[in-house]
Amino acid sequence: MKIFFKNVIPAPLKEEDLNSSEVWDSELKTEGSVPYFLSSNSGKGKSTFLKYLYGLRNDYEGNIYIDEKDIATFSLSDWANIRKEKVAYLPQDLQLVDHLSVWDNLILKNKLTSHYSEKEIRDFLALFNITSQIDKPINQLSIGQQQRVALIRTLLQPFKLLLLDEPFSHLDEENIKIGFDLIDSICKKEDAYYIIATLGYSYGVESNKTLLL
């Protein structure tokens, strides 16, 4: 899946000095060869970048293309199909349904495409050692457990591009490694790649491309 940002300037950064940015007011092309890390301090547009690619914001100058099509021309139906089949997104605020159980949150997502079997989903939970939490409401889990559930939920669909906004901020090193191993294996299966927004951490991932905002 090809992404092309051409001289894009987010409205909130219009008065900022963007000369040092590799993304804003520049030309940026990505496709499925290596993982990408968006790296900057807070307030430089990491989350905004991801939201543009998921169709959640359109407050920018310039042009953004997905597979050579300008996203400014996309209809609501186009975005619905992209979110169902091409782009998976894990927002920083997770957006889990608090009053539903872990299992119901996952099944609710999986029913959209039936991309995985129930056994496979249970195997993902076992990887993160949260099978015992399966019937608990999300609001009874720690934030680290919620992040693990949210990552699994994000992966329960076909995609060519995986967008992750600070997905490991509350996880220990062991669970970060488990998370990356799972992401890598599924990206290989889907012939996909990922973009992670981070405050400067590459989590030890080799052969990545770091983009400075």
C-alpha cells in the first residue's frame, strides 16, 4: 500500500517552523518494505498524521494520496471500505467499550470481517497472558491490560497498513516484545507494514525508518 504526502501542512502547525520536518511541508512516500516510526516531542503532529490516513481529520493544506488516489476525493463509503479492508488503526485512547467484556470487545470487531477463528483469538489472549481476564469488563482491567486487548482487537481484520499511536506506553519489555512479534508475524501474513507514532523510542526494532516531525 503506497502513501504519498505532498507539501502537507496541518492547520494547527501552519505558523510553525517546519524546515526540520521530514513529513510536513515536504514530500514523503511510504510503502510496504520496512516499518516506520514517527518520532517527535508532543505537539508536532504524530497523532494528526495517523488520523489523516484513517480519514478522521482533514484540516490540512497540500495533498495526501493512498495508492495514488487523493484522499480529499474519498466518500464516506470509500473510507468505510478502507477501514474494513486496508487500514487498521490503534488510537492512543484505545476506544475500547468499557462496559463490555474483553471477549465481547474482540468479537464485536471480528464479526465485521470474520477474519479470525475464536480459537485464534483465544491464542492471541494467551500470548499476552490475559486469558483469565476474558470475561471481565474492560473498565476492571489495568491500562496495560487494556493496551494488550486493544492491540489484539486492532489486528482482527485484513489490512495493508497498520497505524499505531503510542501502543506500548504502559507495557513492560516482555509484553512489548510479544506485541512486536505478533505485529511482525501478522504483517508478514497480510503482506502489510506498520507506522508507529512514538515520543522517540524505536523499541529496539532494526531495519526501521524513523521519520522526524
